[in-house]
Amino acid sequence: MKQLHLSDQELAALAADLESDRVERKQSLSGDAPTKIREAICSFANDMAGHQHPGVIFVGLDDLGRPIGLTITDEMLQQLVDMRSDGNILPIRSMSVEKRQIAGADVAVITVAPSDSPPVTFKGGESTSGSDPGAPSPVGRTSASSANAASRATRRSI
């Protein structure tokens, strides 16, 4: 299994990638962001592009990869950790949740390892595959971009 804790240099490279099927950004956990984060977790676990490297979700960056000044609390980190085992993502994935520094500001970083045995599915109200609306659906890749990073901080592995 690939290492889930990315070095400062690896995180900076991913954060600077303007279009990537390994990076997703969310400004906060409001609105549909929790659902989109779960979908991205499935996408990165399914590794449709065959990278065999972890995918990264940044919470607290805008669409251009700039920190928005979101306060990263222990409660937020726990909410992100709980996404792994709340029953919406099957099978349960290997991922880590950390508070890291991006351009001098705190950001939550979720790192998701590719699955050894896809598909990883997202169970929601509707299937994204167009078949049975109650059936679990595998989720593919999403694209996003990010900016320069400098990092170090708190880590929670699950």
C-alpha cells in the first residue's frame, strides 16, 4: 500500500496541479460538500486512471487553490474521519485526515489510498450509474486544481 502521509514537496506538487484526477478542493463542509467529498474518496480509491498513487482532497481552498481562512477544528477533522466508516462508502477505505499548512494557512487534507480491490461504492439517495436508484454506485474520478503549498501539522490516520 502506498504511504498516506505526503511530504511537503509531494503535497506542494499536488496543490500546484491545476487540473488533476488526483486532487479535489472544497472551501468548507457546507452545502453538498460532504457528499462531494465522499464521492471524491470513492473516485480516488477506485483509481480509474491507474496512477497507483493516493488522491488528495483539500478542505479550505478555493477553486484557484488559495486558502480561504477556514478554521480547521478538531470537530471538523473528526467529521472528515467519520466519513470513512459512516456506512456511505463501501468497503471502508484506507485514508488519512490531517491539518496541514498551505500558503501559510491551515487546511484539512484527506489522503485516500487506491483500493487493491475496486469498486469502492458510494451509497446515496440516487445511483450515479443510471440504474437502480437504491443500489450502491461506483464513483469515478473528479478533477480539480490547487496552488502552492508549504506543510506540516496534525495527523489522524484511519
